Amino acid sequence: GNSTISGMITYTVAPANLSLTVSGTASKVYNGEDAKITQKQIDDGEIKVVWNTSNDAPSLEYNFTPADFEVVDKNGQPAVHANAGINNQGQTLIAKDNPYYVRLTDAAIAKVKALANASNYNITQAEDSGKYLIYAQKAELTLTGSQTTTYGTSMPLDPSAYQIDFSNWSGSTPKPQITLENGDIYVDTNGDGQEGAAL
């Protein structure tokens, strides 16, 4: 005769893997403040987020803003100090022992996970990240002070009569104090950048 089989089949839909990768390189000139991503850097494509899935393109949409990113050093601390410069040939020099990374904040990941249909994905942040360069600011030094002598009377330079100051110092760290010593300054009597005759 005919047999009838009845019962229930369990079908499990596993979430697809979705990895968010910050890519690109942003930069600024040192100003003593924590590095932050700007809207212009996002608009210009300097920093972007790549959605990597284990299947088709994700059915999620989110517009990242500057607040969604953090710029940190290798220890996860805010990036502040210069880690790059430009040599006389115009080449960028990067301090290999002080890289800065651009990553999504935990709050940004939480926002993505809260999107509609986000439960269909196992959302994580990739190990790879964007890069950030803080270029050293060119120091501007101002030399002040004076010495006087009677015409025709030779007078050696006295370093203690002069002071040197950083005129464009920025940031919360104390300004370096420089004490001039013999040999640190000279008199350019010809205006050619060369040491001239003694006064």
C-alpha cells in the first residue's frame, strides 16, 4: 500500500560574513591637536570604507561621517605628533616606528549592526586599516637681541645678548628653551648668508 511520511525539516540560514575595511591615506600638518578625519577627506575619497562580504553585495546602506572614524597609534592612543616629513627632493619620509591608523569606532560598528537587515550578516572590522600622516611643521625661529660698540672698536659676539624663539609654536607641549653658545650665531656683513668679518 501507500506509505505516508510526516514530520518537520529544520532549515538554518547562517548569516553571511561582512567585513568593513577602512582604506586610503589622509594627512595634515602638525598643529598640536589629535588627528581627525574631515568630511572633505571623505568626500574626496582619501578615506573610504570597503564592504567585503562572503557572497553578493550587502543589502545595507550607511553614510559614514567624520565621527565614525578614529586615528590612533599602534597602542590605540590618539595620533598627535608628527610621523612624516618632506626632504629636500620633495619626497615624503615616514617614521616606520610610528605609524598611525584610521579605523572605525566601536560606535560606528554598532550603528551598522543596528541597520535594517543587518541581522543577515556577521559584521566585523578587518585588521587592515587606513593610514594617516602628520607632517612635521616647519619651525620659524626669531632671533632678537643687540650689542653696541664705538665705531672702529672691535667687539666679539656675546651669545648671552641674544635670544632665539619659536614664533609659530603650536600645541600644548611646552616650547623648547634654547640657550645660545659660542659658535651658534655669526654676523653676515655682506648679506650673502656667509660669516663676515668680526665687528
